[in-house]
Amino acid sequence: MTESGSTVHRAVVEHLVRQLVYQRLGKPLPESASGPNPLVVNISARHCHLTQEAVDALFGKGHQLGVHKNLYQAGQFAAKETVTLIGPRSRVISNLRILGPCRTLNQVEVAYTDAVALGFEVPLRLSGNIKGTPGCMLMGPAGFFEMKEGVIRAARHVHMSPEDATFYGVANGDEMRLRIGGPCGLTLDRMLVRVDPSFKLEVHIDTDEGNACDLRPETPCELTQ
């Protein structure tokens, strides 16, 4: 979902839609919308991150992930490849999207309702913190790959650059709040701050959280401490 050539990324379009809605209503933009970069809030649907070893087992030795869609963060993409997740008592989720490029550990991220459907008791964790988490079996066109651990509910978080962090007065590892407006408006606490020079300002919430607030492109959102 990144900008490519003259194509404007959807997230930027959504930000412009929010600006237009506020203008039509005659209301000022939230402070967070007037920062150095537009605030983008995206729903992160269930997906997995895999090592090259796992990709080899699932798709064949030396297989390279293909790009289905570029993501908002530079260098990240939704792969063409999907797998089947096999949970307890043989419950499955088909067409689980792989996000690339390959990583150094295997991790599956699901929402709470996904975990219930699969029969998992899945802990809420920061991405990469998989010690002591449940495992699962993945099935691809070339074979199976068993994960001993790595199934999590990803904690909601916000990516930001050092420039954004200075604007909001936060540092890496801090927590913020996300105020979401609209008819189903709510405030999400404990939004983990992740700071890196390569990051664009983007909040990730899961499908349960997105559905709870009926998040839409025109929904006003604001980051606060």
C-alpha cells in the first residue's frame, strides 16, 4: 500500500477525506492531524511473519515471496502467498496472508475472536515477544511447518519517526491513547509507541478493535498522551 510513482497511497487519501469532513462540518482538525505528518490508522488483519526456513518447507526450497501489495511502512509487503493455519482439534483458518520480507522468527498474529474460533488461548504480546506462547501447524502447497511457539494477539501500537515523537512529546516504549470519533467512538489506551527513523506515522489496531469503533476512512482519530 505504499506510494508508487504518481499513485497516491490509500492512507494519504483517507487522511485527506478526514480533512474534508472536518472542513464541511466547520470544525478545526484535531491537534494530531496538524502535526508534521498525517496520522494514519490501519486495521491489521490476521497474518503471519515467516523465516526463510518456514517458507522453504511450505512452498519449496529457495522459494521467494512475491509481492501482492506494498504496505504503508517502507519495505513491507503483503505477499502473494497464503497458508492454512491448523489449530487445536484440527480447527483451521485458510488463506492466512504472509507479510514479507522474511524475518528471523516465525509469528502468527490473530485477533481475540480468531483465537476463540481456533480453540486457542492466545496471550496479548508485543510483536517479537513469543516466548511461552502457543504454537500451531502451518500448511502450504509443498508441505507442513510446525511452529513450537509464536501465536499471539499483537498489542496495539503506533509507528512514528523521531520527528513525530518530538511533536507528541514521547519516546520509544512509551504509551499513548487513541481517540476515535464517529457514532461508535471510543478511546483505546495503552497504545505502545515504536520510534524509528524509517517509520511513517501509523497506528495498528486489530480487526476486533476496528469493528468495535466501526473505523472508516472518514472517521476522525487523534493521538494523545
